[in-house]
Amino acid sequence: MYLAGEWASDPFRHNKPRCWRREKTQRQENELPIAEMFLSVQGEGINAGTPSVFLRTYFCNLTCSWCDTKYTWLNQDASRSGIDYQPMTADAVYEKVMAYGCKHLVVTGGEPLMHQRALLPLLSALKKAGVSVEVETNGTLEPSAEMVEVVECFNVSPKTSNSLVDARLRTRRGPLEAFSRNRKAWFKFVTSDSHDIDEVEELISAYGLPRDRVMLMPEGIDAEALLVKSRWLVDVCKERGYRFTPRLQILLYGNRRGT
Ligand code: SF4
């Protein structure tokens, strides 16, 4: 949830789910709204192929048209604890993560940085237990210094206009410039066509994103479409010096929950 004073100073607070304030008062401060937890391999980004526990939080501050996890936000204005998500304490999540016996955790969403206050003690304890933590974020919220300390890697995925989200909501200067300065952050763009590549170039210039930490990922939610776009995108990466990242979970399992 928000850190002290963040709500009042957030110009986008009116775009948050209507249940936001109610949620804050009804749930305990250290509880997390969990959409799902499962063991798989990371399918995207710099850690692709790494066996990982996935911790997926509920709620998102964006509404991307091609989102493959709409179940984390589509009903969020009317969401019900225990039905749309499970409220779990940090201790309960910690026990469950450790029970998998896997030393890499991917915290994803939704937008997990909406829950920094509850995440911080959990991630600190996991780090002390030797678990490396990766956070996937849409890049609209800045992590606190304490979060940066305990997180091994940020998988930042700023959205372009293909998301059909208003530019003022999806690109925020403060967080993007902070991630640019942070060597733990990698930038991943969902890419569909050459227009998207032009937008990536514009974002790199506008926010000083480090080109050597930019990755392009094909858009697509079935293996066939993804392979066609991957072949095109690999050529783009060769020409322009970006990294390519696959979307292994779609290639292996299709667009299914828990993979
Ligand atoms: S930011 Fe991520 S989780 Fe939220 S709508 Fe966009 S793709 Fe989905």
C-alpha cells in the first residue's frame, strides 16, 4: 500500500480502484492481497529460464488492453477479500515461499509496488534466508530505498501506446528516471510492430533509459503468433543493439494461470 503521505501527494490517486481506501482500513497493514502463488521458471527478462516461485499480488493502477493477467484487476472496484484474492500475512507468505525450496522469488501482479509497505518485511526476511528477489513492475511507482536494498532485480515494463492507456498514467518521469539510475533495473517493452520501436526510442531519449538494459519482448498470447513476432523482433534487436527476451510461459503453456 502507500507509504506515509504518498496518497495525498499522488496526482493519480483518483485513478486508483474505488475500493482502495476501504481496503486500507479493512485489511491489516502487514497483509498482502494474493492472486496466486506457484512454482515455475521465469519466462521473461534477464532471469528467463530461472526456476522461480511466483507471488502474484492483486490490484493494478493501469488497464492495459493486451494484459495477460486481467484477473488481477478487471473486477478490482468490486473485489472481495477471500474470493478475488486471498489476504495473507507476510509470515504466511514467507512460510509458503520457503516450503517450495526454491531460491528465486518473482514478485509480480497486477502492480506489486502498490503494496510496498507490506512487502518490505517479507522481502527482507527472504533475503536473509538466501532467497533472491525479482520484482516485476510497470514503472509508474518508485520503490523506496529500503525496497531497492532488498531486491536483487527490477523487471520494469513501461507501457507504450499499444496498451491503450493514457500516456500521463503509463509514463511517469520520477519513477522512470529513478529506475534508469538504478543498475538493478532492466527495462522490458512489449513490442508488436515498428511503431512500437519508434516509441521505445522516444522513451529512451525522454527518460534517459540505458540502452544496454533495454529488452524487447514480442506481444502475443499464443505460441504461433509469438514465434512470428519473435523472428521479426530478433532482427530488430540485431540491427539496433537491444536485447531480446522470449515469453517462455506462453510458448510452453499458452496463456494459462499458474504457469
Ligand atoms: S500494468 Fe501489467 S498487470 Fe497492470 S494492466 Fe498492464 S500488463 Fe496488466
